[in-house]
Amino acid sequence: MPLSQPPAFLKPIPVPAMVDYDEAQAILSALADALDGPQIDIIPLAQANGRILAENVSATTPRPEADISAMDGYAFCCADIPTNGAHSISLPLQDCIVAGDQPSTHNRSTAATILTGARIPLGADCVIARERVTMGDGVIHLNTADALVGKNIRRAGEEFPVGHPLLKVGQKLDWRHISLLASQNIKHLAVYKPYRIGVLANGAELASDAPDYRADINTPMLCAMLESMGLHVQHHTVGSDSQAELRDSVNELAAQSDIIITTGGISVGQTDNVLPVMEQLGACCLFRRVKIRPGKPFTLMRQAETPVFCLPGNPGAAAICTQIFVLPFLRSISGTNPQQAASPTLSGRSSFAFSSPSDATCLIPVHYAQSGKEGVFSLVPSQGASDVLCFSHASGILRIPAGQTIKVGDWCAAMALSAV
């Protein structure tokens, strides 16, 4: 992902350089703007689910393609129905038309058996449902009141005509869009190539033979978030505090990844090796720590042309930093249209009071529920930066800027926890 001349926001910052929440978001936005857009893949339609469309699509054929029957029944011409007050009429059956047939011109004063989806023959203008008639000896008997021009006929182009805009570039495709594309007999289409993300967890406690072994929570958590976005994810775990092993793993990931995400080893302890290793590899620091709780150690670097997100090791803090900073950044560079890329917002009144300290923005998990015509936020109990249970009960993350207080009844907006 080549970078043009770095804007002022992206000039290396002397370490340590802590930024506040808004500065961190501004630097991430500038980095996203400085990156080249994603590359384009041409893929079969069968592989398009979950991918992001790289071209506008307009209808090349109408839908339906022709006048077709909306049900199984009998086609006839209303002009053959007498207007002398008769309540019923009999019409001999002559043809049978099924989907895929190219019927000949309709014979007047007759009826044709027709199946759902079959083309209406030229000269017929009404279809009566099979259950609305009686039949015997090759003749149908129908109520004249059922004879209405256009009845049970789907007209050509009534869903959309040729040239109608169907999908816009940046649309993330799902089954609804696949059906539209299939209706146009599209076999291949242009989509944006997903970024390759390398996830690296490190720490001696992650080694399976460590005296105080700890399960690696962050790797499966982050991989699940990223893979749900349709990204290609690979991961390494460095189960030691060796700078050499960490450096080798970073080099290996960097050769195969567009973006690297590390977890752990980015604080200020003796075994926090991510920052020195990245500096040894020539990476520059765009910001070093953020004035937030939890997640203060979160650091953004750039190794050559590769953005490197250095997340805290505490899984709760890593999850919040990913939801608040990393996923929105990835959406913004993926080619997704801006409306879809924006993180969904929940709005409602607070059922609790909370004050942020003067030196940090607080990011707190909240539960959202509807109460009457308004939404209500309740505080999800949390044990701090290492807590992961709280996310099972949370609907969103509420940001309370440094030095600000929310009171019971205040109107708030929270970022919805994203499954992707």
C-alpha cells in the first residue's frame, strides 16, 4: 500500500508522544487518506458473497424480461368474454405453456394452460388461477367477473427496466445483491481485493510450557472480528520475551501482510518489546499511547509502507481499541461506501451517572434497550481492561470525553459493538 508524501499528521513523532482521543482519530484518518485504494479482483459471482463491489451495476435486461404469468392457470383474451350479462363462459383448451417456452400467438376464443413464470403468448391478456375454474372434456368454465385485462400477469420491466441503477460501487455484497446480479446473468464481476492482515500476539506467558501459562484470548478474538469483515487474516504467536524471536516473526508477517496488528508487549515494562523491536526494524511512530481508559498503551506505527497497530495485551482493552480505532480504519480503506463504513450509532438516555477524569477519555461498555419510545443505556459491570465477559452483555461503547460527566437522564450516543 504505497504512501504518497506523508501529510503533516503522519510525520514521525518523537517517542514518547501521547495523543488524546481526537488526535488519534485525526492521525488515523490522515493515514487512511494517504494510502492507495485497494486493488481490484475479477471473481466468479459464486465467490462474491461478503466482497465489496468495485463497479456500478445497471440493468442490462428488464425484470421480468417479458410479460409472464404470476401463477399456474389459464391464459385467454378478455375480448372473447361476452358482455351480454352472462355469468360464465366456456373456452376450449388448446395449448400448454411452461417456463422456457417461446409461445406462438394465442388463438382467439380458446384458453391455454400456463404455468408460473411462463411467457404470456401474444394476443392473451389475462390469466385466471387454476382453482378459479372448473374443467371437463378439454374445456374450462370460468366466471366472467374474473376476466380483467392484465390480471395475474407480471409485466416486462415492472420490477426495473433496462438501464436502471442496481448497485453502487462500495456495496458490501450479500444474498440480496447476489440475486440481483444473477438476474442480469452476470458470471464475473469486479470487487475490491481484501487486505491481508497479520495478527501477532507475544509474551512468555503464552508458551504452552510456561510455568504460569495463560490462554491466548486476543488472537482468536481479533481473527474473528477481522475475518467477519472478509479480510484475509494470518496470525503468529511468540511465546517468549525474546526480541530476536519477535523481530523474526514481525519480518515474516510483514512480507505477507498489508497491515500488522500486534497485541501485548507495548506498555513500559521490562519485557514489553514491541516498540524497541519495531524501531530496530526502522518503523516510525505516528503516536505513542492515547489518553483513553482502557487502552492507554495503544500505539500506531508505520514500517515502510505497512501500518502497524500495537494493541494492549489486556483483552478488554484490545477489544475496545479494535472496535473504536482499528475496524473503522479498515472499513474506511476497504472501498466500502461511506454510509456503510460509518460505525452504527445507538442513541438514548443514560440510566446511570459517570465522570471521566480530567486526563483521559473513558470508553465504557453499555447495554442498550428500548423503553417506550426512547432507548436507554445501562452500565455493564466490568472488572477493567482485562474483562471480556462484559462484552457478552454489552450493546455498544459509550465515549465520555476527558473531564466530562453524564448524569441520569442525559441524552447519549454510543458506538454499536460491531460483529464485523
